[in-house]
Amino acid sequence: MKTNWPLIPKAPLVALLVALLVALFTVACSPGDSAGTSAPAAEDNAETANSVAEATPAAPSAGEAPAPGESLYLAHCSQCHDQVIYKAPSRLFISMLGPANILNALNGGLMSEQAAAIDADGRVAIAEYLSGQKMGDLAEPPSPPACDAAHGFDATLTPVSTGWGVDPGNTRFQPAESGGLGKADVAKLEVKWAFAYPNSIKARSQPAYGGGAIYFGSQDGTVRALDAKTGCLRWSFRASAEVRTALVISPWAPDDANADPTLYFGDLLARVYAVSARTGALRWKTRVDDHRDATVTGAPALSGDRLFVPVSSLEVVAALDAAYSCCTFRGSVVALNARTGEQLWKSYSIPDEPVNAGNTSAGTAILAPSGAPVWASPTVDLKRGRVYVGSGENYSSPADENSDALMAFDLATGERIWTSQQTTGDAWNTGCLSEFTTNPANCPKENGPDYDFAASPILVALPDGKEVLVGGQKSGAVVGIDPDSGATLWKNQVGRGGLQGGVYFGMAAEGTRIYVPINDMFYPEDVARYGQTNPAKPGLYAVDAATGNLLWSTPAPDVCGDLADCDPGIAQAIIAIPGAVIAGHMDGRLRGYSADDGSILWELDTLKDFSTVSGATARGGSFSGGGAIVADGMMYVNSGYGLYNHMPGNVLLAIGPKK
């Protein structure tokens, strides 16, 4: 699973998490919407668990008065929210939205009819009870100064990328002619301006560039357009829940002065949005999966008039409850009409619907096959008319041939062409956390190892005219696949791998050189459950796309010392520019590496305060999630990842060469 249990919390927090999850495993009753409406829900496995620990109150201790909103919730909501309803997001999801978003749903939003009999104070009490936060604790954040006419949309500044991975093949390589940066610039980089994410502990929505602006989402669901050179605010848009995906912008001709391109992104409620890049006005919104635990974590991929959306879920968390019948979710890729949001086709990572596969030791039905979520942005192959994705683990036994696999689907029809499974027999859910639950009945007999393909595969052209599809896995392995047949051409065990190991959010490629970031964070479960004895190998590596042979390796510097929640590995997606690679580390350092030999050219320590364009002070933290983008001689990157016992932060940095 992606962002995944690779991002499972460390030991002290896990006990709290599990206690909360057991107490809070209930679901919300709200209808799924297909266009134009909004409602709360939430996000992916380990992350969900962590966010619950952050945001949701534990049950009152003996003698303690219940929260004011509890009785109202029980009287008006529990008849739906405490039942397992297929289309309804779980209460776990709702807890992650924060009080403001929950209150918006009650006040004129999707739940307004159900909340009609509750007075204004009562609605606030319910929002605070479910989120575990007080409305008064959320200070109204200052906004960056509004842009003047001279800093409005500039149609001559067209996008420099086609999506999350820069190009349809997801190479994450930004050429000099479009990015404006090369190896010679790296040593001269400095922070030009910064933006503070309000009321946030994590910053992970990779920006998009176009029209002279950068566009990005945030923890509270706000999407913003800031002038790329100054950071002034052009507009903002509020989604229903956190927007953690990268944004994708549609192309236009530089001589089209009237161009009004569209931005596409997904939220944690499995909703996909299209808004105007000029104004932020909503064009359409659609939910791409009705499963109550479905979410969108990877950026949509835009190709012509089609938008390809990956669908993942959090149902592994529900399985912690031994009374829950695990599991019914299947990962998928959904093709939408980019102009209207209409669904054109939907293909599941697991073709067959789950059926009863026996009973657990608790007497609960086992439903299988399930899982194989699709965490990352699809890779588009126009030459073959295909779209490629990677899948995560199965959620229930028996594991099937669709988990931990790379897959090819027909662009036009969604028909599956081939499946290349790289780890067999991988079924896992939170019921496997046996030391934290009194009844691990839902743990599949396979019991892991949870080795998702959490990063997008890369399509690489070779000198002989052939191509290879390269995937990186949480196992630490990098694999080369024949895109025509799905046959494995080579495999290299670059990292050690583990629950928080191997390749996370994204590799990069320059020509036939593949840059591989390895996280390999130490996690006790890897040793206790799987008996790992090999040393971790966090750092940056380069392999040859034709053979898989290692070209060079640079172990990550260990500068953490006694700093809490600090790890040396690379979890954030990396990006390559001519002659260099930019990598954000979990230790709060952003580093530039030489593409020739992996030597470190430059380093920025973000574990400090930054003055920002809004006047607020922001601070960096661990780097993870979507990586840096490079455009028009500048680089934009998020710092801060307050999840899984990593260092929180709330800053977006605009970085450019010294004059």
C-alpha cells in the first residue's frame, strides 16, 4: 500500500493509534456523489491511523464528562454512522477533515438535511467532537498579498510538464530549455520566498506550473494559485478534504491570449476536481469510487481529452476490528472525460469481485480477493496506446496474482493487457499488528510483507530503439519490464526494503540512467516479524535502464544525532535536471547530487524558521510525498511531514540561483 504502511508509525505512537482505531471503527452515513456536491471522508492506511492519533479524541476516562458533541452525535448520527454502509465514508475519514470542513458539511453541505434539527452550537459541538479539535484553536491565517494586474495569468508562460512525472513516461526529468536550471546552477541555489501552510503539520501536494503561477493543494483542502516569482495570491479554492495529490494543468498554445486552462486534482474522499487555472472556478467534480474507504492519493494523468485516475483505499485499517468482514475494496484506474468528468471506463486491479473465502477464528467472513490499491500516478504510453500502474498488497487471504504488480491497460477501452507480479503471496492488513490488538483474527495467513509499488513506473527509451518500463518497490528492488509483454527483463535489489523501506514516492530518469531514492527507515516490525538482518541502505543510487546494473551509490549522510523523529533516507519523490538530481531527505535536508557520480553538490537545511509572503512564520521538517518541480529558472518544494513519527513542517519554498 502506498503511503502505505511503508509509512507506519513507530512504536510509542502505534499503541495509541490502535487503541483509537479500535474505539473509532465506525462509519459515516452519507450518500456518494457523482458531480458538484461535497462531503467529508479521508485517506490512506498508515496515514489514516496517524491522522486519527493527531485529530480524534479518545473515549473519556472514568468519571470524565463526555464531550458536548457526543450525545448529539449519538442522537442524530449514530444510526447511520455506526453501521457498515458501502458508499458511506468511515468515521475514521471524517475525523481527519478537521472541524471547519465537518462544520461546512453540516451547514449547507451534504449533511445539511440530516443536521437540520440541530442548532448552530450543536453543529459546532459535533464537528469538534468528531475531529478532536476546537474551532477556536484554529486561528484565521493571514493570506499572502493579493496579486495586482501586473502579476495575473500570463498565457505566454505555458506549462513545463504534462503532469506529476514531467512527461507521459513519468521520467521526472526537467530539461534545461523548459526548467531553466542545470548542474552549474545547483551550488548557487538559495531561498527566494516562502509560503506558510496554515494550521498544518504536513506539506505534500506537489505544485504545478503554468501561466506564471504555481498551483498546489493543502492539508485543509485549500488549493491556491500563487505568482511564481513573488508569491502573491491570485486565487484560492476550497475542496471537501485534504488535497495531497499533485495538480495537473492542461496545455495551451503560447499565442492564445484567451487561454483558460484547467487544473485537475483529487482529494481524500475519492473526488476528482476540474477548476479554472485563471480564476479557480469549479468546472466539475466527480467521485471515482463508491467504496466507503476509497481515496485518491496519486495525481491524475492527463492525455489529450482523457484523465486517468488511480484509486486506493484505507480498508486495511478497518480490518483491525476482528468483527469486520475483510475486505471488499479493489484498486482501480478510472478514465474520465477531461472536459466533463464523465466516466469513460473503469478497470480494477483485481478483476473478480470478492467472495466468501472462509471464516476467521472470530467467526467473521473472509472476503477475497481484495486490495491491490493503486497509489501513484499512471504512466501513459501513447506509442502502444497503454497506461501502466503499480499495485499494492492484497488485504485478505488468499493473496492473488494481482498484488505487488505492474499492470498495463488499453488507453481507449481499459482492457487489461498484461500483469507482472513481482512479489507473490503478499496479503496484509492492520489485523496483523498482533502486539497491539487482543484479537488478530483478520490478519491474513500470509502476514505481509506489504511490498507495494508505491511510486509511478518510468518508461525509458533505450539506444537500440527498444523501451523498458522501470518500477521501484518497497521491497528495495528495482525491476525492468518489457512494455510489450510484461516479461521481467532484469531485477536489482538496490535497497534492503521493509515496511518503511525501499522506494517510496518516486524515482527519476535522465536518458538511460535511473536514479533510485531508497528510504530504508529502521522499523522494529521488520526485525521482529520478518527477521531482517541485512543493514539498511538509505541513500541515492543510479542504475542502468538497459541492464539494471548499479552505476554508482551514495549512502545518505547521517546527521540526525539525537534529533527526535529524524531519519536519513529519501522518501520524497526526486527530480532530475541536466547533470544533477534534487532529493529531499527525511532529515530535513534538501540535497543536490551530481548525476555523474552521486557526489553532493549542495545542501539546504530546512529545520529552521522561514519568514513567508503572508507574514506568518513557517518551519521545515521531513521531506516526503510529492517532490520538487523546476520551472522558469526556479525550483518549488514542500518541507514538512508530520506523520509516522517524522518531523512536522508547513513550508513551501521557492528556490533559485543567486544573482
